[in-house]
Amino acid sequence: MRHWADRRTGLWATVGALVVLLVAGTQAASGAEGPTRWIVFSALPPDGLLPQQLFRIQTDGIGLQQITNGNKPATEPAFSPDGKRIVFVRLGSGIFVSNLDGSGERKVTSGAHDFFPVWSPNGKHIDFIRQRKNQWRLFEMTPAGKKLRRLPLAPPAGRPSWTADSKSIFIPALAALERIDARSGRVQRHIVMREDVTQAATVSPNSKTVAFRGQRPSVPGCGQVSCLVFALYLGDVRSGTVRRFVNDTGPPGWSPGGKALVFVYRRGLALWPVAGGSPTMLAIDSLVAQADAPPAWQPR
């Protein structure tokens, strides 16, 4: 009997190892890049009593949890470079910083029209867009909300994306992408894209690819009224060429290594490899994810 028990234990150990290898292989072939990390996204709470709030879920689909509460919508999250804190917008109220689990929340700006806060890779600054007189201007501050200033030479544009060395920033500007100096806002390079680059565009960590949601041709059968339909596009930062990637998605966020994107897709979250292949789909139960806000992928 003991001999059979030993064989059975060895059999189950082998099966368990095969299961682990199978799951790891499936994740590697799909959008689940590297070790398990958190995805933070904006969605309507299941009770329907509050406006959209921030939730988190692990890249393996485990641990779904609401991390903010309040009477103002919480949206547009971004991670600190150490992955321990998030910065986000409360619409009509300003920009806030909190720990990853939502604790320690504090307000760092009071602008009712502040959008798209993004942490610098060196952790020293948060840049964001402030709407003034129908123009979107780039501002900078410390993570504590100190030393707030506008980058004087930066053109009006959308969501900022930092270069890895924290010395330059990409900002979308209609049919172009501007690379600017992170201190002055001076344009270093004007990149003409072959498609209108929308305000929520984001550039990959290696600064080679821009991802954005934009309009695509209307679907057949819309009659005399044009249907607004969207797609996710990928653009080459060097050449300006653009290709349609996936139809009917929300705006994206990049994985830490730049090999996959996360976005709202078919009532869930898709982790989709940019090289092609099958996505990893994360079910978010009865939540309605905010289709116009990019999710954030924990860097480490």
C-alpha cells in the first residue's frame, strides 16, 4: 500500500507540474506578460449607487477588488515606477494619489479640468493635461503636488508618455506625435502620423510604437446616419505608418515590457500581445468597465 501511495504522490506531483507548465505556456503565448501583476481600471460599481470607481485585478484574473469610493468619478489611473502607488483623476475635482489598495488617498491638484496624469520613470514628477480656454496644456508637479508649473513651450496636446530616461515626453496632436523636452516643452521632433492620433494615445516603453483608439469606417446598414465605430490602432513612431489592430475597444495601456496592451473589450479586459496571437481575457463579473479610460498595468 505504501508503495502505491508513493507512486500516486509522484503521479500527482507530475500532473501538477504539467498543469503549471501548461498555464505558464498559455500565458506566455497570450497577453499575460511576465510575472503576475495588477491591472487597475475604471468601472461602474455593481450596486449602481456610486459613479465609476477604480478597481484592480491580477493579470491571472484573480483578486478583483474595488479600491476607491466617493461621489466623483475616479478614472485614468497610472502607476508609480515602483508599482506601489497610483495617480488618478476624480472628474471635476482634481488629481489624487493613493497606495495600490486605495489606502492613503490624498488630493494633489484642485483643477476641475485636470486629465491624464502620468508618473515619470524616475519617480520625480507627475505630468498631466489641464484644460484652459478650450486648449489642453501640459503641466508638471512633484508626486506630492508641489512645484506645479506649466511647460511653457509645449504645444496643446493630449495624454503624455514619458521616455525611459525621463528626459523627453511624447504628446499626441491630431495627425502628429510631438516629442518634447521634459523640462521646457520645446519640440524636439514632429512626427507626422498617417491617422489622427487621439488624445488618449500612449507610447510604448521603448518609444517605438504609439497605440490609440480612433474612428474606423462606418459599418454597413447604418442608413443615412453615420455610425460612430472605433478601433485600436498601432503606429510606428519612426515612420508614421499606422495599422488597425483590433476593432471595438477602449483606449489602451502598455505592459511593462511593451509586448502587450490592456484595454476594455467585450465586457471584460483584454491583455493582447502586439505581435499577434490570442489575448488573455480577464472576466470582471457584473462590472461595466469605462470604455473611454485606459487601464494601467503595474510595472513591477
